[in-house]
Amino acid sequence: MSRFREDRMWEGLGLQVFLMCLGAVLCSAVAASAPLEHSHRHRLSLHRHRERTGKEGQVLHRSKRGWVWNQFFVIEEYTGPDPVLVGRLHSDVDAGDGNCKYILSGEGAGTIFVIDDKTGNIHATKTLDREEQAQYTLTAQAVDRATNKPLEPPSEFIVKVQDINDNPPEFLHGPYYARVPEMSNVGTSVMQVTATDADDPTYGNSARLVYSILQGQPYFSVEPQTGIIRTALPNMDREARQEYDVVIQAKDMGGHMGGLSGTTEVKITLTDVNDNPPKFPQSVYAMSVSEDKVSGEEVGRLKAKDPDLGENGLVSYRFIEGDGMTVFEITTDTDTREGVIKLRKPVDFETKRAYTLRVEASNTHLDPRFIAWGPYKDTATVKVMVEDADEPPAFMATSYSFEVEENAPDGTVVGRVHAKDTDVANNPVRYMIPRYTDVEQFFSVGPEDGIIKTTRPLDRETLPWHNISVSATEIGGHHQDTKVRVNIKVKDVNDNAPEFATQNEILVCENVSPGKLIETVSAVDKDEMVHRQYFHFSIAPEAVNNQNFSLKDNRDSTASIYVTRRGFSRMTQDVYFLPIEINDNGIPPMSSTNTLTIRVCSCDSKDTILSCNVEPYILPAGLSTGALIAILACIVILLAIVVLFVALRRQKKEPLIVFEEEDIRENIITYDDEGGGEEDTEAFDIATLQNPDGANGFLPRKDIKPELQYPMRPGGRPVANSVDVDDFIKTRINDADNDPTAPPYDSIQIYGYEGRGSIAGSLSSLESVTTDSDLDYDYLQSWGPRFKKLADLYGTKDSADDNS
């Protein structure tokens, strides 16, 4: 396709070059004569206008124009060696002596269009493209060459670019994709394609397009003028071919020789319609199913093929006839479009060994346009063979129900179950009771005959029903077993005596009147009551002669208790016991004696019970609630006072005097730098002066080596509880002064050695006290006022020594 397009392109370009050359020659000749004609016509029109004006005697105030033109033309895409002559300007005021100068301005003036200022000839210096700009508006003016003054007013003119066929048609939205239903009629519209041509549609046939089909015949056709693609063949079948590649050509110049062309591709897809019925690949299908399969299990599958797509290819299946329509069912698998045959109920090999079914497959969605092509369904025969399986024994009944009297001796026969092997082999069966159904082992079953017996007497009142299972196992084969439910009812025997329904006490007032009904009693019996059976009540023989209460049997299993005496006294007796005998009138009859408790209570005038205890008649020995609360509050307060007192007693104040076992020097510290003197009161914190070396009670001196160790004199210290602080302080000072082993713990550092080369030697006044020194301290007088006090001190001492 590209090669074809290229050949057509070169053919069009060759013709275009020839036409361009011919057009250039013609335009040059026309341009040379055009200004003269325009000027001549204009002059003629001006002269005639003046003559009409003079005859009518009217003067028109109109400026004189000596030259005018309408518009010039230039062919686009001119590629000649010389500039193209567009036209020539000339004014009546131009005498040809060269004093008139022509000036050109406007669009492209000086770049695209140039003018000869002497002759007025306009040339195009560049190749013009009409598709970029179709026309140019320019302004021309004649001026005096010497003074540049306008000789004529400026006038506008238009240069139009004349179109040539230099642009091929283009499909801007290609490639195209279209869909059309299969089996469409001839002439069915598929889609419309449209091409555009950049050439001038108003000039010639450069933009007149004609469409044609280059590829896709004979299936499709295209309308030459509109570009509408239509089907050209009937009964195009999607199942035979689904896609078609069509090539459409658009050619300008009305489709004639020399026109340019463009092509596009159109991919057309046939969409599906339901034009194909389902079809079974085979007419008969054979399947098999084992007799041990349960309902709902799959037997087999079959599929009718339909080449249509989507809902057009959906198939449904159903049975239309056969002897297994009640035994089997068929459903449709929507994913695989298969018919699935399943068991509706179990099959039995021994009863029926084969089934025949007729299956119909049909489309669910029909197209009314193609109903006449039907029928859209197909049938097939399915034969299902039943396979024999080793089945477990089968009981003759789905469940069993038996009855046995309670208290029956062990070994009593309850009933019999029976099962048989349904297989052809008919193997013998063994019976057993699974222990989890009869945990306490009330029953046993004969392993061969299936007779169920009791193993102990049963009590209906404890367990009226026994629900057990009996298992039948095939002897031989695969030892398969089956179970059946056995419900055993324990029949009632009158073996329980009746008793009171409730054991509540009866309350009676002290001032009760004789003959008053105080209670209606009833009874219950664990045994079953037969129709018209009721309980009989009577006072026990040992209490028949009591003078307090009487009993009346109401013959409806209840009895009324009445008072037979006037008034009771709780101080004399507060509780009475009335024995009552109850008989159930059963077979055999059972009776029991129950005691009715009657308590005497204190009541008000309205027989409202106030109290049934004897404590109110005892003198009160306790206190009221308010008194008890007051006593408890006092006890709590006393306890709080005691706790507070003990806490205060345990709390101790800090002693003012340091006791014997404490270190008296704990607030004195030694440090290795000189203090600030007597005026320094903020040199250190007294809390940091604790000497860690004094923890062991012995502090050696740092300035001298002690020769003797003086023990502490215990007799000189005050006792711990002494309140004479002054004596205590003096004693401590004396001990510190006379202890040569302990340094003086004050703020003055002792310098025992200041190093070699010191002229002054040691300045320690403390050391000078304990040693004899022959030093002369007169030189201190020359040290200035800072050492005046020291010089006076030592100088005075020396003088005193000398005098002595």
C-alpha cells in the first residue's frame, strides 16, 4: 500500500511542476500588462466623471487619486531561479524623471515582497504557502524622492496566494474499527470515514475528494462521495470468518489522473447472532452409576455444541421422556455449558439394572429474525447402567419401638430386630448394640437372632425411655454394617407410695376459732395415675383421738385440715405434728404416712400473723439499735486516741547535746587550701566540712609525726544526760588542744613545709608556739601595712623576751 501511495505521489508532483512553470509564464505576462490596464481604466473613469460633473454644474469635493488597483495574485510553491513578479505600481504624478519614489509597507513588506522604488515593480522573494497564509495586505505610497513628502495618499491592496494541488488527503482519525452483525443484508451501513484536504476547496478541484476501496472486496463497498462503507455480500457468517481488513482511499482532483491520494485501514468485525442451533456430537450416551451412590451425586455429563457466542450460545437441558425421569435429574453447568445428570434418589441393582432417558438441548435466547432457520434444539439418548455394590445389610424397618415393664427381671425379652444382606451373595448378619448408645448396658441383643433382652430390672421413675441403636454387620465380604434406632418404653408399675406435694409448715393463730379451715393439702405420686384414680387421705391411727385438729378427704386427691379446739398458747406448745396417711388406690395399693407441721403464731385482731417465735415472751436483755451504735462510736474514738498517744510516745526530739558515742568533730573539716581570712564568712558550707577520715575514730596529724598516743580521758567528759553545755564545750576544747595526734580542725591550713629556697620559712603561727625559733622578724616591718599587725605581734614578743 505504501508503494502504491508513493508512486501516486510522484506522479502528482510531476504534473504539479509542469503546471507551476506554465502558470509562472502566464502570470509574468499578465503582471506586466496589468498596471497599464488598471491605470488606463482608472484614468478613463476619472475623465468621464469630470465631464458628468461639469454638465450638471455640480462640484464634488473629492481628492484626486492618480492610481488604483484591486488585487494581485501569486502562485504558491513557486521554485524558479528568479523572484516572481507580482505586479507594477504607477502613479499619474510620476513623470518618469525619477523624482517619484514608491514605498511598500504591510504584511511581508521588505522580507517577502520587495518593490523597485523607481519603476514600482513588486516581486516575491520567497516561496509562498497558501496553507500557511492565503493573502497579504500591503500599503503603497508615492513620495517625492528628494523631500520624502507624499505625492499621493497611501492605498491598500491585497496579494492573494493562488492555490495549487500540493496537499494529499488525510484521514485524521484512522485506523478505524467497526462492527456489523453477521448475516446482515447487502447494503447495510458499517461506518463512515472522512478525509480532509488542506488545499483551497474554492479553487479548482484540489480539495474535491473521491473515495474508493482498495482492499476488502467483494465483501464491502464504499460510496465515492460520502465515504460510507456498506456490506456487499449477503450471509457473511461469523463462524466462517470474523474479521476483515479493509483499505479505503481518498483522492483529490475529483479522482482524476494527477490527483493526490491518502489511504486508511478499517478493521471490521462481524458480531454474533443466534443463527446456529445446538447440536449433540453423538446420538447415544452411555453412563453408569453404582447402587451405593446417594442422592445428589453426579452420574455423568453431556454437551451440545453451539458455535454462537454469549447468550446466543446458551443451552438448557431437560428430560423429555424415559423410565428414569423420577430417579435422575439434569441441570446446566453455566461455566462449561454441559448438562449434568445427577441422582434424584438412590438406585438398587437388585431391583432395576438399567434406565433409558431422552435429553433435549435448546437455546434459551432466540433471534426472531432467524426463527425460520430453526428448530434451535437437538435431542440425544442416555442409557444409565446400575452397577452392583457390596451394600451393608438392610433392616426390615427404619426404626423399632418396644415396651417392657419396670422391675422386670433380667433376661426379659424386649423385642426383636431383623436385617438381611440385600446383595446377591446374601451373607449372614451379626447383631450388636454399640456401647455409646447404651452406656450402662441395660440391654443385650442376640448376635444371630437379633432378640433384645434386659440385663437388670428397669426403673421407670429413673428413666422412662431408652433409645439405643442396634448394628447389623455382614459376615464376609467387606464387613459393612448398618444401624437402626430402637426406642424402648418402660411401662409403669405401682411401686411408689404417694407423698405431700409440698412440705411447708402450716401457721395458725393462737386465738383461732374451732372449726376453721387452716390448710388444704395435696399429694403426688411418681407412678402414673390411671383414669379415675385419686388419693385417699386420713389421720394416722395413732393420732385419731387428738383433740386439736381434724381432716376431711375431698375425694379429689386433696384433703382439708380443720381446728377442733378453741385457742392455743405458744407458751404451752408452739408446734404440733399431725400424722396423715395417704393411699393411692392403685394395683397393688401403696400408702405412706406423712407428718404435717402446724406452728402456733401471735396474731392481731384481724388474724394477721405478727410473730411465730417464742423470743418476744422472754425479757429483753439487749440494747436498742441506737445504743449499740453509740457504744461502737465510743470504742472507735478510744482506739483512735490510743493509737495517737502511742505514736506521740514513740516520736523523739533531736538532742541538743552530742552524746558520748557521737563524734564531736563531725562538723569540722580539713581542706588543703588557704581560707579567705577572718573576713571570709561564705568560703564554704558547714554541711560539707564532715571529715571522712574520722569515721573510724582516729585522725592522724598531717603536719608532724606523732611520738606518743594519748588515750582519751573518759573521766573528763560530761555524762550524756548533762545539761551543762558550757562545761561540755570546755572539756572538748581542752581535749582537742592537748591531743598531739589530731590536727586542728579549723579553717587554717597547716603548712609544715613550703619547699626549698624560701627566705621567710614557715609562716605558721601554730608551729611557732610549740617550737623555739631564733628567727628575726624585724624585716616584717618593711613588708607594708598588710603585715603590720603580724610584725607588731612578733616584734613585741621579741622585745618582751629580751627584757626578761
